[in-house]
Amino acid sequence: MNGDGKKPPMISVQDLWKAFGANQVLTGINLDVEEGSTCVILGGSGSGKTVLMKHMIGLLKPDRGKVVVDGEDIVPFDERDLERVRRKFGMVFQGAALFDSMTVYENVSFALREHSDLSEDQIRAKVREKLGIVGLRNVEERYPAELSGGMRKRVGLARAIVLDPKIVLYDEPTTGLDPITTDYVDDMILTAKRELQVTQVVISHDIASSFKVADKVAFLFKGQIVAEGPPQELRHSEHPELKHFLQMWFGKS
Ligand SMILES: Nc1ncnc2c1ncn2[C@@H]1O[C@H](COP(=O)(O)OP(=O)(O)O)[C@@H](O)[C@H]1O
Ligand SMILES: [Mg+2]
């Protein structure tokens, strides 16, 4: 706890800069994600959302700045320390990225086999627990191709949370989905917050979806977070670029 009785943020990105050659992608990102909250990073295609997320798990090194995760600045960390930090994260990718030749059970239990020495009974119990949290039952022996898109996403989340991460990252979880499946994924993100009390970072360019799941929306534009706040507040932002972005969705009301 700080002096003001407030917990420090689970993730704190401070003055983060990153260029690829002449392409200045991040130009001083500042962003705090509170423990147990869901933060949506909103921004146009190519604005640097994935690059920012990759810094949060140490897959990219910045040119400058800090990335404090659960109290540790991970920027100077070597691969060994990063491995330890990455155990705190679960990742949900754009496609569900399941192994097609494996059953749901094999997909979800995969990381447990790699990273724990639980017995087969314990693994089975854990897989069932995680599938239950994401609202799936009796699908263990099915193959991904036999499931709907929304169910595959849920299996992807079950797999991401099987090692009990503190933080779950979602990179464009609803991109390319039909509206019903998008709703299903939004519900899933809300359920994960409620049932697991995890800290979540969601990258999106889908405004309706962002506003439904976010405690805080952060708008990334030209390499910086130029506006942030609870969805109801951002809805009425006077920031010209964000306004423009919102008008494309909500119309010029
Ligand atoms: N590994 C890389 N090497 C060079 N350029 C990259 C790399 N990763 C991303 N970029 C560039 O960084 C910019 C932001 O990319 P990205 O974060 O993927 O955007 P988005 O907001 O769509 O997720 C793009 O111009 C992209 O080409
Ligand atoms: Mg991206």
C-alpha cells in the first residue's frame, strides 16, 4: 500500500519509447493498470497497440522508459527473469490459436504438463475448474473444429488461465468476429474479471466492445496515450482524434 492507502498499479508503463529504424512507434507512453481492473487500449490499426503489449511481457525492449509489473521494472531483466515474470501472464490471442489436432482437454492441460508436476487426477480437476469458469461443460474430448467460434475463444481463455495468472492480456479478441460471437467474448472478459479478480489488458479497435468491458479506456494515438478514463467519461471526450474515432462508431450525435 502507498501512503494514501491505494494499492500500487499491477502494471505501470512510464515514458516508454520504441522505434523500429525510422519508424517512431511509441513516443512516451504513460499508463497505469490497477490491480483487478480491466483496461482497454484503443487505437487505430498500426498505432502500436501490439508493440505496447509486447513490452508488458518483455517480448520487446524499449529504447527508453520503464515497465513495472507487479512491483518490478522488467526492462533490464534477462530471459531467465523474464520467464518468471511471464508466468504471471495469460495470453489470449486473436484467433483462439488452439492446437487443432488436440482435444480441448489436451489444449487446456498443455501448460500444466509443461510447468507443474500435478498428477493426472489433479490436472483433470484443474482443467474442469477452468472450463467451468469460462462456462464450458462436457467439451473435454471434443476437437476445436467441432466447436463454435465463441466456444473456441472460451477454450483459449481457459488455457490462458490454467496456471492461475495474475494478469490476462487479450490482443484484439473480437476482431473479425460476428456480433453474436463478439458479445460472447465480451461476456467472457467480464466473467474472468468477476470470477478470477485478475488484472486484464485488452487491445481493441472495437469501440462498442471496449466500452462494455473496460473499467478504463486508454486511447493510443501517435505513440502516446492521449486520453484515458472510464468509458462514460471518454464517450464525451473533447480530444479531437478520439472524437473522430468515436464518431465513426456512434455517429455524429
Ligand atoms: N518487430 C517489428 N519490427 C519492425 N516494425 C514493427 C515490428 N512490430 C511492429 N512494427 C511496426 O510498429 C507499428 C505498430 O505496430 P502494431 O503494434 O502491430 O500496431 P497495432 O496497433 O495494429 O497492434 C507498425 O508500423 C508496425 O509495422
Ligand atoms: Mg495489433
